[in-house]
Amino acid sequence: MRSDILEEEWGVIARFLPEGWQELARSTGALRRARQVSSPDVLLRLAFLYAASGLSLQQASARATTSGLARISAVGLMKRMRSAGPWLQALASGVFAESARLSSLEEVTAGRRLRIVDATHVKVSGSSGTDWRLHYVLCLPSLLCDFAEVTDAQGGETYTRVPVQPGDVILGDRGYCHRAGVAHVIEQGGDVVVRLNSNSFPLLEDEGAAAFNLLATMRSLKGHKAERWQVRFEANGREYAGRLCAVRKSTHTARLSKERLLKQARKKGKTVSATTLELAEYVFVLTTPGLDDLTPEQVLELYRVRWQVELAFKRLKSLFDIGSAPNRDPTAVRSWIYAKLLAVLLMERLGEESRLFSPWGFPIGSREPLERVPRGV
């Protein structure tokens, strides 16, 4: 996020923040004293300058000093970021709550803790270009990051590294569809909703030892009605129960999925099997026994929400994953995540607003837009 754009349009951006966001900076402990950082506006702009602009701590502090925003050292900025986590999380949660993505989740989850697990490649400051992987878990709808871990590039995406409490429902994409990881969540008293990876997660019929014929089962789907099947899988020398929920994609969506598979295969000099292409016509999601009371439609709705949030993650990765995580300190990494995620959510809100642009620059009936912040304030 360019500092000159922030300078010009800060009042527009700040209008989309939750009511009382400046007071929250003090009540959450993000701004206990004004030394070097004169106001919540300046603190948030520093967070964006650092986390959303892809700058290192040294670069961000230098930019802040030369622009007149704040005279702060890299160490001082690091300390501010470490203490700003709860505030940035509250802001991201407030902006996210207005997106109306989660309208049906309360009745689906019935008070259980809903968590999304994901990972992304980053570069940690001082790593001399060495790639690392950031693993994190966000709770919905609060967007509370209750787990963050930085590993080397070989640190795989797996549920086994995530702490689980009884009653947790953890949503994951295909990268997390490993038998040992799903078994780990079950044994800790949690449940998963995970996109099935048919290549790495063989299923068994509910009764007997026969392999579950995924393609034949998908062919039995009628129209676009969601269905479910009881299945089993083996992990760590034991058998576990599961349930497969699936739906046939629209013709247009299926065609796009096949084109994506063929394009990826061409880039790697490989071919795609006919079975893989046909399976691309469906979405199949695996759940665990604690969610058996949900209908297949509700299970797929849960995964849809995870996918919607993934769109924001993809923007976070593609637009903002050009900088460096502060270090391997979990507190600092969480603040870094929140600042990036808040920037993505604000961009979405600005995009929505632009479709209903008005000559006076704000919706009639909304709270008054903030005046532009003078340079250096």
C-alpha cells in the first residue's frame, strides 16, 4: 500500500473502520503512550506501511521518518507492532463482520468454535532470501489468530501441527487432506471439514474392506442435489469413520476447473488422466463423525464459507506476500497477519463502494467521513 496514496485518501479509508476504532487503540494497549507515535491514525498507517507495503522494519521506519509520518526506529516499530495485535484483530473482525459472509454460520456450528487453517510462503527478515512457511489458524467470525508458527520451506501443511480443543471444527483445503492429520483432530475431540484429495486420501466402504469407488459414486449424483455417504479410512494402524458430501458443479464451473488442470499439466510437461478430468466436475468434502447431524447442504455451506475467506487469503498472498515477516516471534507474526488481512478487507470494502460511487464521496445516511489527516500527523 503506497504511502502517498495513504496520505491522499486516509480519510476515505478510515471511514470504513469500526466505530470507536481510535479509542480501541488505547483500551487494547496498542497505544499506551504517544512517544514517537502521536495518535491511533499514525499507528495504523505505520502498520500498513510496514505489513501491507512489503517493506522491512528498517525500510518502513526510514519511509515513516522521511515522509514526516513519525520518527521511529526499526526496533521501536517492532515493539509497536508486537503490542498492536489485539487492536488490529479487533479492527479486522469489525470490518469482516460487515461483509455478510457469515450469515448462516451460527445455526450451522451451534456454538462450536469454527477455525480456518492455512499456510503461505514468506521471507523472514534476516533470512538472506531463505523461504519460510507461515502456518496460521483464524477463528470465525472473530478472525482471532489463535495459532501461528513459522517453519522452514519443508514444514508441510498438516493438521498435526495445530493445537485442537474438544468441539473445534477446523476447515481446510486439499493441502490438509492427510489421514494422519485428520486422525489427529478426531483423537483430540475435534472435527474437520476438508476438501477431499482423492490421490492422497483413499477411502473405504462403510462396511467390509472394499475400496470406496469415488468416480462411480459421483456418477450416481442426480442433477445438482447434494448427497452424502458414510465412509472409513485407515491411519496410524487404526480405522476411523467419516462422511463424504458432494455436489455436481455447474457446467461453466466444471469447464473452468478442467481448463485449469490442463493448463497446470502443460506447464509441468505432464498429462491429465481421464478420471481426474471427470472428477473435476464435482466438489467432494470429507467430514468427521461429530458433524453427522449436519445435512450435506450445511457441510458444503461450511466449506463454501472457508472458500470465500480463502479468496481474501489469496489476495493477501498474491498482493501482499512480497515483504518479510517480522521474525519467528508468534506475537509479532500475528500482528503482521492482522495488518495484512485488515488491508485486504478494506480493499474489498473500497471495491464494493466504488460500484456505488456518488459525486459527494460518501453514502447519504452514513456517519460523516473523516477529514484528511494533515501531513505528518
